Amino acid sequence: MLDLKNKVVVITGAGGVICSGIAENLAQYNAKICLLDLNYDAANEVAERINANGGMAKAYKANVLEKDTLIKVKESIHADFGTCDILINGAGGNNKRATTNNEVFSNDTFLKDDFFSLNEDGVRFVFDLNFLGTFLPTQVFAQDMIGKTGCSILNISSMNAFTPLTKIPAYSGAKAAISNFTEYLATYFAPANIRVNAIAPGFFVTKQNKDLLFDKDNNPTPRTKKILNATPMGRFGKVEELFGAVNLLLSSEDASFITGVVIPIDGGFNAYSGV
């Protein structure tokens, strides 16, 4: 049984679909939830829902790419709740400037929104948001965990980290870096008794990918059909289907010897060869 009483949980990207769901789930286990997001209003909506349901949460405006800002937020969290026990690095995402229109090379679309015309700034933004957006919060909040017990870090990787999807090379590469970084951190922090793990969600419908998965009339796009055909369970995941793995990885008792793992939660996508 997960018991997070008196535990301070810091979640970045907390206004998004996946991390807001995780936040509301963890609030049920008596955690003090600190919701960090560049979009304060989105994070505050989550905090209001948690508090209305008897939980304890507060939203903080934070840019995961600005270390000084994160340090100031940490100071506010210390004043409000105490030091961080659990960090969930959920900030991340893709960008249209780092996305191609074609899945594979074609002379017909050569240099028309293909790999050769990817925007350098867009690619850099995606790598910064996903990797540095995990690196910097870890630098700031893991300091709180030194000398304590029952502390852990959970990163959000992706199925793209195992096998890259077409069209989104920067995002796939950045998430591969997150999986690698998770293993590095698990090794580095093991002497400090800080466990570091990650989940790799398969296909869930979020605000960021909805336009890729459904057209303006809410009909499945050709890409959606390919995804579902490659998913043995034949459907998209539901956010609540992430909670079991998250709860396990954050349990200081049941998962006390689990560190450095990346758990796919994908309806079998990673296991399916396509044949």
C-alpha cells in the first residue's frame, strides 16, 4: 500500500493531461503536492481540484529551463510544505518546427517540410525542454533528498526512446536521452539511497498530440490507424492506467530494490514486431 503521508511531491509539467492525473492520484495517498508549470493557470486548476477533494496541493509558476527560477520556487515550497521527498520530471513535449510532414524520404516532397528543412531552433528547443527540463529540476530538488529516507525521482520517458517514431526525430532522440539519464542518475544516487526510475507511456491522447491523432471533425487520422494496428490491445491508453506503475515505483517499501528501470506502459506496442 502506498503511503505518502508527510511526503512532499514536486511535479513539473503538472498542468498537462498525464502529470495532472498522476498528481490527483498521488494526492489520495496524503502527499503534499507541488504543481510546477510554466502555465500557472493550468497547474492551479489541478491544485483546486485536489484541494476540493480533501487533498493538499499548491501551484507554482516555473520554467524548467531556468535554474534560478527553480531555486526560488524550491524556497517557496520549503516555506509552504518543507523539503522535497519525491520529484516527478514531467515537463516535456514536441514542437512543430522539429516535425516532418513525410514519414520517409520521397523525391516528391524533397526539401518540403522534410528532414532537410527541419528548423534548428525547433530541434534545440525540443532537446532543451525534454533533457535540460529534467536535468535542471533534478539538480535543484535532489539536493533536498540527501540524508533522508524514502526519496525517489521518477522521469517520464516514452516509447519513442525504444524505437523512434517517424516524423519526430528530435522528440524521439530527446526521450532516448531521458532513459539513458535515468540509468545514470540511478547509479549516481544509489549511495545516497535515492532511487531513480522512469515510465515510458505508449499512446495516450493529450493536448499536444490530439491534432496528430484526430482531424478537425474528431475522426481518426491515418497515423492513428497505424498506431492502433501496431498496438496489440488495439486502443489508446487511459491516464489512470499509468497509476499502478507510478505507485509501485514511488513506494519506498515495495520498490526499495528497484532503481534504474524504464517501464513501458503501452498496450504491447513495444512487444509487437508488426508481423
